[in-house]
Amino acid sequence: MPQFFLNKRLIILLVSIIILVALIGFSLKDREQLSWPEQFIKDTVGWMQTAVSRPTQYVAGFFENLQDLQNTYTENKELKKRLDELARLESEVQMLKKDNNELREILDKKDSLSEFNPIQATVIGRNPDRWTDLLIINKGSKNGIKENMAVITANGLIGKVKHSEPFTSTVQLLSAMDPTNRISAEIQADGKSYYGLIEGYDKEKGLLLLKRIPFDAKVEKGQNVISSGKGGVFPKNLPIGKVVEVTPAEYGLTLTAYVKPGANLYDIEHVMVVKRTAIQPNLEDMIDDKEEEL
């Protein structure tokens, strides 16, 4: 009996295999139409695939879009960082170009200063409340700088040393509103020279006031104004600016000339402190001007 059941199971397995092979052969046979069980199974499987694939594709697309957004955000952040860095570099390049041009101009000016010894310095401080009055440079008495030395840029005179410390100095600008801030100046006019004092500054016009010019002086617009050197402190021939307007002074006894500074008194980075050599003015000039120029 057990042997019979064992043979029976084997027979059933063989019959099942034969039926399966027949069904496979039947399904692989070219036919114009599928049987209704096949159509039912195919449609059911297709519907289930559609039902599963659409949500899967939606979820996959959602996460893919999130990844794209994350990548876009990261790329934009990196691009913004690079743009900020580019703007900073451009700003530094402009500053370096400006410094380079100023230093080249100062070096050219230094070669032409044969009567006095220039000391190059850099502006390191400026009070916003006294922007047109004072500035601080990075050279002091240890570098040979003393009070009342002239301070210039490549474009002209800007002021004088007011205080000198061991490593820094305070410079008083020509535009400083100080009664003691007076510079003996000379106007060059068609082979003649007319003298006066730079004292005062018109903030609205941005012009220096050159006072005490002789009333009969032939002063005109465009004439050069330089330091006269008559006080024995400032060197001669330091450029100051150009005349832009001439008006009679109070009481009509002298003239006052409005002078446009050659140097930009608002934007100063590099300067030279001018140390005069042993050349001295005549004794009469020193007596006449010692109370005029500081």
C-alpha cells in the first residue's frame, strides 16, 4: 500500500508536468486571439501594474524633484558666494590700481623734489567729525618728521604737520578752519609773481581763500598758485592749485582769490612729508613773514 501511494504521487507529478508543458507550448503558439482566462489574467496583471507603478512613479518623481531643488539651492548658494567673492576681488583690484597710480605719481613727484627731502607716508586715521581738518599718518619723529613740515600728494600741497609723535603724526589740512592755518602763497601770472596768504576755506564751493593780494595785481582765472617759501618753513614751488575766481576784499584795499586745490582734500591715501634742506630765505623775508606763515 505505501508503495502504491508513492507511485501515485509520482504519477500525479508527471501528469502535472506534462499539463504545464502543454500549457506553455499552447501559450507560445502564435494565435490571433488569447483565450478568455489569459485575457483576464493579462488585464488583471496590467491593472495591478498600473495601480502600483503610478504611485511609485509619483513618489519617485517627488523625491527626484526634491533632490533637484536641493541641488539647485546648493548651486545657487555656491554661485552667490562666488559672486560675492568676485565683487570683493574687483573692489580690491580697484583699490590696488588706485594705490599703484598714487604711488607712481608720488615717485614721479619725489624725483622732482630736488630742494628738499620727501618722506613717504600713508594715512591711517581720519576723524569723520573733522574730516576737512585733520588726518593721521604712519610716520613720526623717529622718521625725521617735525612740526610745521609741509605735506603733499602727487597733485599738490594738502597741509602741514601739526603734531609729531614717535611713530605717527597729525596733519592739519589746508581746509582746516583754524586762524593759525596760514600759508604764504605765490600766484604765477605772465612772468610776474603776486603774493598772498592762504587762510580760510569755503566749504560750500570747496575752494581755498587766498587773501591779501595787492589790489592792482593782474590775477586771472586759471593761473597757478604755489608756495612762496618766504616764511622759511615751507619749501618754495609746492603746487597748491589754480585760481577760479577773484573778488575785491573787504574795504577794497586788496583782492581775494578763490583757489581750487590741486589735491583732493577729501580722498587722501598716500602722502609725502617735505623736509626742507639747508637752503634758507633772505633775512628780510624771514622778518616780514615770520608772523604770517606757520
